[in-house]
Amino acid sequence: MTDDAAHAFAHPEERAAILSGPQPLDRISLRDHVVQADIGAFQQERGQTQRLRFNVVVEVGPAGPLNDDVDRILSYDRITEAIGAELAVGRLNLLETLAEGVAARILAAPQAARVFLRVEKLDIGPYALGVEIVRSRTDAGIARSDDTLHPLVVFLDNATIAAADLAARLTRWQQDGPVILTVGPPDMARPATGHRPTQARIDLLAIEQNAWVLAARDPRCVVVETRTEIDWAMRHGRMVVWAPSKLVLDAVQGPESRDAVALALWLAGMLGAKRLIVHGDATLPADPFVPVTRA
């Protein structure tokens, strides 16, 4: 095996040493950490767990005198907690997405300078297949600045979507920072299947149809469906309209109700919203976990 091939398949600890540069940083590592997760883009992978193996190396910057103080170091727990937290956000299709999210969580720690991360599926066949990434604090967009952002979430009823002053309202909301717009279904009959799982999908798709109706009213209303798109919009102060199917169906702990306002409140809680504004005569939740006001 050539040196290049050997380096490509080497453990992340060896890869980190090779790429450490003339002034290597200290490194901490996690080897052969195996967890169960529901992940995969193929239908046969959905609804069942499979084993994932993580190997992670984190280069840490100088911490000064440690004084045997655990608060001055990057704890090993930070790595395993980052993996657990990212898997808890919701079901993922791609290992690449999972690796990016875990690396970003680790790099949010002030001591972390660079992460070498390999994640592999162990149950696909008589082999391990996976991805490896290297990310540093200086990489564009790696810090989760959106973790400290608190968007305004607005639920629009159909009368507000059709209102003549919609553009003025959008402008006013935008002055308050990033805005996530949510809607309910359109005022028309929907197919009734009598089958709860399929009906839930039909109801979510009806909401998404109305999201596109809103998008047609104003070019600022960009329809998005993934957490990545929402996070990007928040970081850049953009306004988006939420299409709920993906996040709701992939959520580990999804909303208890498919009511449109309940979905908006669930999203607001997940994003740490500063406030949820509800238009229309919908019933407001009795004990909301984010501030809720009626427009």
C-alpha cells in the first residue's frame, strides 16, 4: 500500500499527527464509540436502528496553566455529548450531515481548534462504510452562531395570507430579526383516508401547498423544509416559510398534535424563538413554552 493510501485509511489519530504542522497542538481522542441510530436515505433503512462507529480526534489550543482543573480542559464528554445531541435533533439521511453537525458542536467549545471525525455504518454488509471530515474553527460557517439567535415565528391564517397589507406586515416583522413564517392548510376539502399515518402526510402536504401560495405573494417568502436551511436563514437574517413534513416526520420527539398552530409552537420551541405571533381565531395553547401573542 502506498503512503497516500495508508494515510487515507489510517485512524484519525494518525491522520491528525500527519497533518499537525510544524507546531502541533495537543490532541484528545475518542476511539471506536458505537451507538445505535435510525439513519439512512433508503426506505429499507427507515424505522430500524443500525450501529454507527465514531472515531474522533480534537486538536485543542493552549489552555495555560491547568492547575489540575477540569474546567480548563476540553472534556472527553464533550465529544460523546455532541454525538448524542446531534442524533437527538431528528432522523438523518446522510452520514455527511451527521458528521458536520457533530463537528460543529465540538468546535463550539472554546478549547477546540480542529476536529478529525470518522463515522461508519457497521450493519450494511460484511464491511464498514462511512465518511471522514476535517473541520477547523476557521472554516466558514462552522461555528453555530444560530444557537444564540432567537427568531420571531409568525403563524398566518388564510385571511392574513390574502390581505392587501401583507407586504407591509412582512417588512415590519423583518425589522425584528430573522422571521420564520408558518401557515395552516388552505380553505378547501382534503382527501380523507381513514388511515392515521397516511392522513397525517396528506394534512402536512396541504400545509405545504399553502406555504407555496404564500411564497407566490411575496418574493421574500422562500419555502424551506430542512433545519439546515432554517439555520442558514437565521444566520443571515432572512425570512422563510416553513414546509413542515420533513422535520415533523423525522423528529425523534415530534409534536403531539398536527394542528397547524401546535406545529408552529413546536417549531418555535425547537428554535428557541423569542415569540410566536398567531393570526386568526385559532385557539392559543394554555401553557406555551415560548411567549405567544395574538395579532
